Amino acid sequence: MRVSWFGRRAFGAAVAAGMLVSSAAACGGDDGGEDGDGAANGPLKGVTIEVAAKWTGPEEENFRKVLDAFQQQSGATVEYASTGENTDAYLGPRLSGGNPPDVAILPQPGLMRQYAKDGSLKPLGADVTAEVEKNFEPYWKELGSSDGKAYGVMIKAAYKSIIWYSPEAFSTAGVQPPKTFDDLAQASTTLLNSGTTPFTLAAGPQDSWTLTDWFENVYLSQAGPENYDKLAEHELKWTDQTVADALETLAKIWGKPDFLNGGVATATKTKFDESVTQVFGQQKGAMVYGGDFAAANITTTEAEVGTDAKVFAFPQAGDTAPAILGGDVAVALTEEKGTQELMKFLASPEAGKTWAGLGGYLTPNKNVPPDAYSDPIAKQLIQQLQAAGDAARYDMSDLTPAAFGATPGDGMWEALRQFVQNPTDVEGTQEKLEAAAAEAYGK
């Protein structure tokens, strides 16, 4: 349950939450806004649309450029409001006060569903729905829906089905990036025999979300998308055999203390950022799980992403190549003129291509080709995502009630952390998971 690293490196001061500035003015000059011919003559000339999102710094700058492309095309003026990290805390008062932004970018589908149930969202118009159906696999339309109505467009993704590794450590041991989970275990043995600890693992109390990501990748690969969806909705109990199979597979790595830097005692105290720098700054391990966002931590070391730090696809544990995503969903909060037009643009390949060319971006929009991406790592990841097609899935822990999937010291986080400490207790771990899920879901 981690957001994308792309664009999150803190260059300069963050924009204060709630600051409202015209995207056109921010981009300035001849690059867009109201000065271009499109803005002067577009069908939405004179219309102002407000968009709220959590992004600041370089990530905000890139999004403004995407909005600027819409301004040029439509003639509208788009104003951007930064919500800060707590999107709900910013939007809640504005919704209750009857003054919401026209469009908001939400950090997870769960918040979208909450707002939909509250009656705060406007359903996607026919044109937007058609754009979504044309450019996204059915799963992503479903993810943006609540009670059968489509509300959201998944516009930005974080990719979580990768493992980062040290090419130098692999070369010294004579191993290649593994394709299957059994290959991963074998490569780990070879690395250990060469004198290199295979993994660093972030299993500290505040960072056990990494363990949920490990589980999700293994479970999706072994149990398949249908069971993944059922487990996410608690339609399948955590005492099911498919969960036992996934835990037994994870134990092939987690159950070998010599595979983990400092053993279990160190792993269960290790923070996420420490797990990354232990590999690429201190050379204490050859591999680390972290999703695409780990690159932000790698850049704090002397290692160069793409040269000293590379990625391989999370190895298959079953028949399905896992593709787990987090991401941001755009929703309409008003029926003001221009709102649906902006939503349609954000669902289009044009918006995706503009954003991809700026770097720091991934999208599940299948009609944004890999060549549109300026970042070489992003190109590699988007090819994996597109190859997964409709088998790709959203981060399970972000789909579950927060008490189960997003709380340090409780639910999935703590049950899996305890499993790292006692990896032979498969049945006991399942019982803990099921008890926590039943309480959180109320069923």
C-alpha cells in the first residue's frame, strides 16, 4: 500500500495544501494556458474548472502540463488545488460546505466508494464511459465503479510486481534474474554460497505493508484473479487452502533466516527505506522488494538506477504472471460545464502520452504505447503491465477495510509480520488473518 515513487522526490519546498493557482499561469509563457490559439478559440472558452489532488513538487508540475494540454484543446482555464497527503481531510469540509472542486484525484478506490455511497460523486457521462471502455481493461472500469455505476477513471499507477537487485552481486554469484519462485529460492541459495546475503526485508512494525505486497503477488500468481477478487471482498475465507499455499510458498524465502540480512531479528525491526539502502548503499544484500517507488530511496545512495540498481518481474509462483498496482482515480464532484470534458480527456490516450513523455508516470490505459514513456524503467514496467492484461489487479490491502489492510500492528500487517517470525505456523497465521478480517468486514 505504497504510492508511486515517480515524481515524489522532494526537490524544493512543497506547495501548501489548499493553495489554488491557475495551471495556465503556473505553466506560463507560450507553453499553454490562455495565450495559445486553442485556448482562445476552444469550445470551453470562459469556463473555469477546479481540480484537486495530493501532488506537489515535480509530480504536480507534470500534472499541470497535462492539464495545460487540455486547456489548449478546450479553451477552458483549469485551476489546481493541492490537498496535501490527507485527501479526505481536505475534501470532506469542502463537500459538507457545498463547495467541492469539480474534479478530484483520489489515492484509492476505497475512498471513491465511500464518496459514492455518500452521494458526493457524479457518475461518468456516456462519452467518458465510452472512452474508459475503449482504453482500459474491464477490471479497471469495475474498480472505478460502485453499486453498478461508473464514477472513476484510474489515471495513474504504481507498479508493485518487481524486485530490485544488484547486478554486481548477481554477476559475482553467476545467477540470472529468476523467472519462477522456485528459481528465486535457488538463486538465493547460490547468492548465499557466494558470500552475499540474498535479501533485505522490511518487516518492521510500521513497514509491514511490504509483506502484504509479497503475499498479494504470490497469491495472485497461484490462486488466480478470480480467487484474488473473492479474498479481497472476504467472499473467500483466509482459512482457505489457497491462502495456505501462498504462505507455504513465502516460507521458501521468509523461512530461511540466512536469506535475510541480519536474520529475522533484524528484518522485523527494519524500515522500508533502510531495506533499500542496505542493498544499494551498504551492500548488505543482493535483492529487495519495493515496487517502482523504491527508486526514490536508491537515489539517496551512490547507486544509479538502471545501472547499479535494476529490476526483474516478481517471479511467478503459479500459472499467472502477477501484476499488482496501486494508483490514483479521477472522479467528478460537480455537474458544472467542462467537468465531464476534463474527465474524458484524462481517460484518453492523449493525456496518457503527454504524461508518459514527462517521466515519473505509469498508466493502465492500454492505448498508451511503451514508446511514449521517456523513463527506461517505466518502459520495462508498462510492458509487463500490458502483457498482464485483465489479469492485473489492484493492491488487495488497499481494497480491504483499513483496520484489516492498512493498520500497523494489526490485521494483515501484523499477522504476516508474526509469520516471518514463525514461518512454520501456517494454520495459526490463517486463523489470525481470518479473525481480523471477520471483525473488519463485519462478516
